[in-house]
Amino acid sequence: MIKTALIISLFLVAAIRAADESQAETTKYRNEIKPDGSYSWEYGTSNGIDAQESGVGGVQAAGSVSYAAPDGTPIQLEYTADENGYRPTGAHLPTPPPIPDYILKALAYIEAHPFQRIQLKK
């Protein structure tokens, strides 16, 4: 009985300690800013967060971040931001459902039969 209680107690202490991320420390850090406006940075923490980014200030950026979700699932996010907007990618992100066939057929028909504009007289 005492052994079981001891094992359960140790398990609970380990679980509580693992859940407390307030004691996480920075394990790596790098930050570079160049005169031409380009930059890069990266950091890592003792609780498994790693992130990095490089780009040109106000023009474009690309980077990634990885960490463990609260349920323990590894999360890996990569992103690009430029004149086309912010585009993240990652297996954990939701994806839209496929476009139904009838919509694809309707779009193909519209493209094949463009609408003739009518000019009204004033």
C-alpha cells in the first residue's frame, strides 16, 4: 500500500512540475539586424519551444515555430508573409472542405461563356 501511494505521489509531483512552465529558461537566443533592413532571429526554451524568423523589415518574412500542445501533440508551424499576405502551414491547421463538383462545373461554364456587358444609353 505504501509503495502504491509513493508511486502515485511521485507521478503527481512529476505531472505538476511538467505543467508548470513558469520556470522555463531561454536556452538559445540570436538576433541580427543588418543596415540594409534585413534581419533574423531565433530562440529556444527549456520547455521545448523553438522559433526562428528572417526577412526584410516591412517587406517580407519567413519563419517557423515548434512546441508541444497541452495534450503533448507536437506542433510545427511554418509561415511566410509578403505582398501576398500571411500564409501559415502546419498539419494542425484546419483545411477547407473540397469544392463540390457542381460548383466546379458552374465555374467552368461561366468561364467558357463570358457575360456580354450591356451599355445603356443616357
